[in-house]
Amino acid sequence: IKANGPVYERWDRTLRAAAGLETRFESYSDWRPPFAGLNPAGSAATNPLLREGDNDFIGLSPNLNLSSDRMVYAGFAELLVPLFERKHGVPGVRSLELSLAGRYEKFSDFGDTLKPKYGLSWRPNSRVLVRGSYNESFRAPNLVQTNTSPLQRSVSGVSDPYRFDVTGNIFDGSRSRTVFRLGNDTLKPEEAENVTVGVVFEVPRVSGLTMSVDYWRLKQTDVIANVSATGQLRIDSDLLDAATQAQLRAGRPINQVVVQDGTTYLGNSKVRRAPVTPADLAIFAAYNATVPPSQQRAAVGQVVSVFDDYLNLAGRELEGVDVSLQYRLPRTRFGQFTLRGEGAWLARFQEQLERGAIVQDNLNENGISRWRANASVTWRRAEW
């Protein structure tokens, strides 16, 4: 339900408002057909193409049937206040508008929240618009992110940096690995504050040419994310290196340093490894004989699987500038063409996994590039 229109007139100004209510039902299900069984133990001995404990379907991981749902109720309101307009005759002010808005949401599984938004726009003349806004946001975990049943996946391009630096073996390098993705029923909602300031400029003497530049800063807390299998193994490598160096500093020789045995594992608890074999011990010993103590590594087994669950990061801060250029060409008998180009410069992308932990700069990693751009052409003719 939505409504909008003028609500109040005073001092030669008309206040306009918009409000609405909405409700939605969200559901999630993941099921397997009843004939999708697992290959029993010993099946690989009779047919080498069968993988024990895996599914008969190609590209379909063996998973439990999952189902969940929730209700969401929301309401919003916005008030537009024209502080000054052209008719008021204020020098340097063609228009000055203030907008006030708020949104309320109630989740059947995550409580409720009320978040504001404030905006100010100023037109000194017909060709220039200066704008700024501040808003807060709230995002509850979705149904996949809170479902704790593990979903088995085969993820390609995942390397074991701790072992690969030692062995150089393709089985420790970038390859497909078994990853269990699972939700977290203790997740907290994600919250954020966003500030934007920008200007829109219509280029004089070139009809239809418009440019805009916007600076923005986003600060998020309790960010809902998964580290990724690659990220979990990077954390694993850092923890194993730290544990190895701690024992070396304590005076223990490298051949007596233990980071993995039958009961203890000093790496990332989300990584499951095979037991250390005599071959592993020999490979690590040969490597350690060629490097200084600061680069030596204690032996570990090969990666069997990785658990990549959802978690709340302590925080994330992003900062950047968006630029756009649009040129609406003159209308012709063939229709009207509009050229548009957009670019984004990311100045900061920092994350902190836990409060008090090191702030990581993730720019130019995992597909987070400093520059992004796109261009488009739109053609309109008559009603097309």
C-alpha cells in the first residue's frame, strides 16, 4: 500500500509526503529427488567411476533436504520540505529542498528496526545541482545464511598456500576441493551508515550533456559474510606459521615442532586435513633444510575439506567516488540515442574479522578492483 501527495501549505511553501506499508513472506527450500542416493562403501572397488559417499548425479552435491520461512512487515514515510524555490527570489538559490525519511521493519525471526535518511539538495541555477545525504541501513541474515545444515560443494581454484610453498605439488595447488557451506543461527543483523555528497552539472552550449560526481563513504558493522575457502586456507596458513615460529622461539628444533597430531591442530579449525604421513615429514624436512628458521614450516597433511560458514565481521569501511557522463543526442527520424558512461574509483576497502584484530586492506584482492567502469547505448523510437 503506497500513497503520496501534498499534505500541508504554509508561508508559500507546499510540503509533500509519501508513505507505505508492505508485508512479504520469504521461504527457502533445497531438496533432492528420492532416488538420489549415496554410493555405498566398497562401490569404488567394483566400479572405479563411482566415488564412495558421493552422489550418482553429476554436478549435484549430496545434501539433506532443507526448508525454512519467515514473515517480514515494513512501513516507510518520507517528507519533502521546499525551503526555498525560484519564486522566493533568494539570490543564488533556484531551489533548496530538505528530505526526511524513515523505514521500519519487523522480522518474525530477528526483531525490528527503525532507520532514518536525511537529504539536502541545492540548485543555484538551472544547470547545477548540489546534493548530499546521510542514511542508516539494516539487513537481517537471509534464510540460507541462518540454516545450519552443511551444504557440500565442489569449489574450483582453491590452493593450500601452506603446503604448496613446501611441496610444489599440484594436489596442494589450485584445484577443486570439497567445501561445506553452512549457515550460522547466531548471526546478528548487519548495520551501516552511509554519507554521500555530489554535484550534477549540465554542460552549457551542449544540449543533453550531463555530468555527475559523487563522493561516498560507507561504514558497516556486524557485516554478514563468508570468508571463502581460499580465505579460510589463508587464515590457516597464517595460524600454522605463527604456531611454528612460537615453538622455534621457545628453543624447540624444527624436527620436533608439532602443529598437527591425532588430537591437536593449531591451524584454522575450519580446515580438515589428512593425518601427517612419513612422506609428508620427509618433504617438509627437505624444504626446511634449505630455508632460514624464519621461513621453516612444521609438517601437516593434505587438505581433505574446508568449512566455510557465515559470520559477522567486526566491521568494514568503504570509500570512493562515482562519476557518470550522459549525452542525449538530438532526436532524428531514426529515433533518439542516449550514450552513458559510468566509472567508480574505490579508495578504501578495509575489513576487520574480529574486534581488536588487524584491519585488512582488501583492495585489488578477490576481484575487488580499484577501478570499475561501464558504458551503454540506449535507442528509443516512437513507442519502442
